[in-house]
Amino acid sequence: MTVRRSRTSMLIVVSLLVAFVGWSVLLLSWPALRALDERLVAPPLDPMSNQAQIAAAFALLTWPGLEYAALVGLAIWAYQRRLRSLTFALLLTVALGWASTDLIKWAVARPRPPDHLDVMTAWGYSYPSGHMVGVVASCIAVGAAFRVSRSSPRARLRWTIGATVLILAVAFDRWYLGAHHIGDIVGGALLGGFVATFALVACGVSVPIPHTAVVEIVRERREAAHPTSTADQKRCAVIYNPVKVTDWAVFRRHVEYELKTRGWARPLWLETTIDDPGRAQTAQAVAAGVDLVVGAGGDGTVRVICSGLAGTGIPFGVVPAGTSNLLARNLGIPRDEAAALRVAFDGADKAIDLVRLTADGGSEEHFAVMAGVGIDAVIMQDTNPDLKKTVGSAAYFVSAAKNANHPALHTSIRIDDRPVLRRKASVIVIGNVGLLPSGILLIPDAKPDDGLLDVLVASPRTVRDWVRLTAQVITRRERGDDQLDRLTGRRVEITVEPRDQYQLDGDTAGECATLVAEIEPGALTVRVPPIQRRSLTTADATELSTTELSETEESAPQPVRAST
């Protein structure tokens, strides 16, 4: 189904390009057609007439600059809701629409009709009509946004009708003002259609097809008239952090769409709270015997769900909604919300390790990414949450600068039954995976399914040492530095003096003097992109985490009816 829709989108793009090129060649090189086009210009208008002033005002309101500004605003809206593919498609539509119109006008240099109304929206060359490029491209792009955000079929149908009326109104207005020949208007419409559809396909967003809304409305009525049994339907639990899910309505529509198209039962919605980041909610999902748990939140929410699902065999679909999204990055799960949901339902099941950890002999915790004691935990603790929400991972660098003088710790490290390693360490990290934000591989050889945990210990003494060790990690050119230790094993015991802060998957958990961590091989089943058929290293994840799966909003199968 995905391949067929991709081919349909590509066919639309190619058809519009061929139509625009063919129309341009005919109009500009065939004298008879050009002469006819010039004879069909609108009669001159009286600039002081009511009709002329209304038409001029409408032309100003539909000026392409305003339409492109609206698309930029829509792109910001999409980015805030983690619809990254749509965001890039909207911005590319603006860039291509504006640039291609100006370039072709300059190259063709066709003058406007001689008796056009002298208004500010009718200056420069005539072919193609910039207004038509802007309105057609904008209407298609907004239609794609309706589709991606899973708006109801009726809302999409209303938009399709309204957009068609708007396009026709702009076309008539440009002709009525004498600003363009009919050929300019047709060429602008074809170019606008090509620009928008090309941008959508290039960014992995399917082209909205008008009749699909009608088909879905008919299908909904048929299903309402013939309800199906839910006895044999699969069910999932959705555990979400309301602080991280920025648009609850869009997120819920996304989930319900994916469930409906696969014939699943209604989900179990479980919201985390300040007092409980997901423990009771995960336990409730496990007790309900669901077939899948979808978790939407930051690293803290994801870690708690992982801990609750350890050993249950219930697949976990991660929808990254935080700042760093470390587990998703390391497993190659898309950061686009719609694409991540598709992976949660259609991805491959992958068994990964978890690390069981106790601090000072207290209760057991699990983490899936990294734990650390010392300066990295202090940096997490002092990071301003408002600044993190605004600038993302860059907020950690601000906190790091504030804590640059954090004292090193007298550290004893014992891996399995090996001799104790003693260091005066500034950085002590236990990793199940090794990829950090910005593509930094802190532990390049770490694998989430190798049955081993990795320990990194950095013991710089001077500022120069810090610079050298940082450069080695970033460039991945380490040369046996005695101030940088990399250790692997199944169990590690770390003792520090004095006591200091420690963190689990980016969340500060308190102070401790002793950490004991032990690997639990294959304890968690996670849904990952189906392209992963082998053990995934953090180096592999560097590439995977920077690419989003294509066909974001129309990749799900057609609705499946449960057997009655």
C-alpha cells in the first residue's frame, strides 16, 4: 500500500511538471495560441469603480508573500508538534514557490497586458502568475497538513471545497484586473501544483488526493451501520506525559487513526503525573494484558516504562517527545511523531538489554541508555527546564559552563571479578548504548543487545586535558590515553568519595556513594524500524536517527475489519 501511494504521488509530481513545461513551450512558441491568449484579456477597469477597488483589495489579501508567511507559521506549528517531515515540506514549498516564480518570470520576460489596472500587486513580468503559484501551492500544502494531523474526513472535505473556491476566485481576480493573460494564470496554477507536490514527496509526505476524504466518509457510514465485534481485536495502552505531548488533540487523532486502520480496539489511555512518571500506569497496562504499550514522553517517562515492562515480553513503541530522546536516537526510531507511531505498530520486535541499578543498597531501578555519577548528573540537575524547552540540548552546555569547576571524585571501580580500578575521576558513565545528542558517540562500540554494559571513566587534571579528551571523543580518535578508560562487563560496582549526584537516562535521581549496575540481557522488547535485521551499534544509530521514514502520513494499511 505504501509503495502504491508513493507511486501515485510521484505520478502526480511528474504529470504536473510535464504539464507545466508543455504548456509553457506551447504558449511561448506557438504564435496562434499566444495571439489567442492576448485577445482574451479582460476589458479595462475604471480605477475608481467599486468593482476595481474590491478586486484590488482581494489581490492584496491574496498576495503570495502573505500566503508564504502563513505557510512558515504553519511550519512552526508542525515543528512544535514533532511533525518534522511536514515542517520541512512546508518550508521547501515556500522556498521553491518564491524562487521558481521569480526565476521563470525573469527568464521568460513576458510583459503584462497593456491595459492592466495599475496596482501594487501587478508589477513586474507576467508569466507565470505569482498569485496562482502561491495560492495553489499553499492550498495543497495546507491540505497535506490536514492529512498529516489526521483531521476528520469532513474537515478535509470542507477544506478541499474551500480551497477550490479560493483558487478559482484568485484566478478570476487576476484576469479581471487585467494583471495576467489566461495563459499566465494556467501556467501559475500548474507551477504551484508542481512546487507543492514536489516538496511534499521530497520530504516524505504523500500528496493529498481530494477524493480520499469522500471515500473515508462513505466508509465511516458503512462501518457505523455494520459494527464489528471487538472480541478478537488487539488492544494497546498509550502512556503519555501531558507536559511533553504539546498538542493532545493531534496526538490522539494520530493514535486513533493508526489503530482504526489496523482494526485494533480502542486504546487504554494512561496519563503520567508529577508524582508518578509512569510506574502505576505501566503496571496497569501490564495487568490489562495489552498487546502493545506506546509511550510518549521524554527520557524519564521512557525509562520508567522500560523498567515496568522488563521481562514481560510486551512490545514497547517509543514516541519521542522530549529534548534528547536518547533511546529513540540510539535505536533509529524517527523523531517525527507520525513516523514513530507507524514504527510502534508496524516495526520489528527487537529484544534489547536493560541495566538493573541500585544506589547505596536501595531499591532497584532500570535504565536503558546511560547512568552516571558526578559532573554529568550535576549538569542535568542544574539545567534550566524553561531554557531546555526553548533551545533544546544547548541548555546542557549552559549548565556545563556553570559547573565547570565541579570537583573530581575519588573513585573505585570493579568490573565483574577483575581487580579494582582507582581513579580521581570527573566523568563516570555506565552505558547500555552510546549515542548522545548532536551525533556525539560517547561509547562507539556499545550495543543495546550484546549482553554487556560499558563504562567510561574520564580523569582529566587540567583544562588542557579536558580539551584533549573532549576532542578525542568527538573525533573518535583515541590513542590509549591513561586519563580515559573504557571498560566492559556484566556487572560493575562504583564507589565515590565524597557522595555526589547520580542520574539515570538524563534524570537526576539523588545522591549516592555506591552504585551497583548489572546487565539484564534481552529484558525489553522494543519496536524498531523494520530495516534493522541485525545487532545495532551506536554508530549505526547515528545515521538512522538522522533520517525519517518516508510516507509519514499515509503509510498505514487500509482499515481491517475484525472477524465477527
